[in-house]
Amino acid sequence: MACIGIFDSGSGGLSVLKEILKVLPSEKYIYFSDDAYCPYGGRSREYIIDRSLKIVKALVDKGAQAIVVACNTATGAAIQILRENWPDMPIIGMEPAIKPAVALSKKAVVGVLATESTLHSDKYISTRDRYAKGVKVVEHAGEGFVELVESVRLEGPEVEAVVKKSLEPLLEAGVDVIVLGCTHYPFLLPVMKSVAGPGVQFVDPAPSVARHLKELLESAGFSLGDTGFSIEIKSSGSDETARRLYESII
Ligand code: DGL
């Protein structure tokens, strides 16, 4: 049995939990939504590091034996420092899915939707520069996307208008693949698909993060799947959004 702590600035990380549950359905989970401090997107690196250290400490105090940073923004800002503080604990973060997106693109024009903080992080920039040689990468923040998801507005004309505004610059540049670089964004995927049309594919790194977590736990010697599933949902504000979105992913 493994007790896995997962956190995000809010409920976006539940899109990662959804993929984790497909490969690790019988573990103990603690999900922490930092919704009182959400969004992280425009915050300083120091601020996000401070929140991440406090959250991981709280998760470890509650018994977490492994941590999933289910937030691209917190991964970019804090994963290295978290690993330095808990050197013996498996800690896994989000990877910008540039490499698979480049492999999928026939036009060699790839879009990336992520928060401003992620787009400016060293981790993102070095991944992009490493894997996107010879490919045009068009980046844009999903403006207003996190707020929509945190208020569980996932469809309808208002949502379409917000999504269209951030997708348009990518579509005008001719992208045929878009990387979802923020864990909130998969909740808006049906709307994004209808705005982008059938010629555009979306890449979410969450399934590969889930597989990587499983491998990491196996190689760390956890005996998996032997006690049954449980989940505890916690938040720094109100649990309501996380609970509603959790209902939508199971
Ligand atoms: N869900 C987060 C991410 O993956 C952060 C969104 C935010 O708080 O701005 O980047």
C-alpha cells in the first residue's frame, strides 16, 4: 500500500488524479487543493515555493509516502527544492509535453497553453529548447481558464468565449497540436475541441505522469494494490469545488 499525497493550486490536479486512478486504483490518496491561494499563475517563484513547502509538510504529517505535484506552475517553481527537502521520498511533477507534441505535429507548428509562470520557468524553457528544434512553438496563457474551472463553469456560451480568446492566436498561427500545460485545462477540453475543430489534437501529460508514478513506486519497493482505495480531499479554503469536480472524474 502506498499513501500518495497530491496537490495543486486548486482542483486542476484532479485531472491528474483521474489518470493516476487508472493505473493505481487501489492506493490511499490525500488530495490537497490550495484554493485559498489560487491561482498560482501570476505569483512569484518565492511565493509558490513557500506554499509548496507548507503543503508537502502537511501531507507528509498526514502520512503521505509519495508526492505528486499535480500543478505545472508549482512543478516549475518548486520541485527541485521539494526534492532537496525530502530526499528519500518519491516526488513527481508535471512534465511539459513538448516532445510528444512535436512527434505528433505534421505541420511542425505546436501550441502550448500554460500559465505565464510556467511559460517563464527554466524547466519549461529548457524542455522546449531541447525538443522543439526546427518546430515553431506558439505559446499562450489560458486567460480566465483557471477561474472557470474553480467555479465549475465547464460549458456554455460564456466558457466558449473565454476559451476562444486564448485559442485564437494559436489557431491563427496554424498549430495542429496543442499541449495542455496546466492541470486545470483538461476540464475545458470538450469546449477547446469544439472551438479548435477536428484538425487539432491536444496532448495532456497526465497519463505519462501516472505511468511514471507507478514505475517510481514499484522501484521504491512499495507493494501496490493490496489494501483497497481510499481518498481524503482537503483544501485551504472550501472543499466544495474539489468535491464537485472529483464527482465528475470518477
Ligand atoms: N493547475 C495549475 C498548473 O498546472 C496552476 C493554475 C494556477 O493556479 O494558476 O499550472
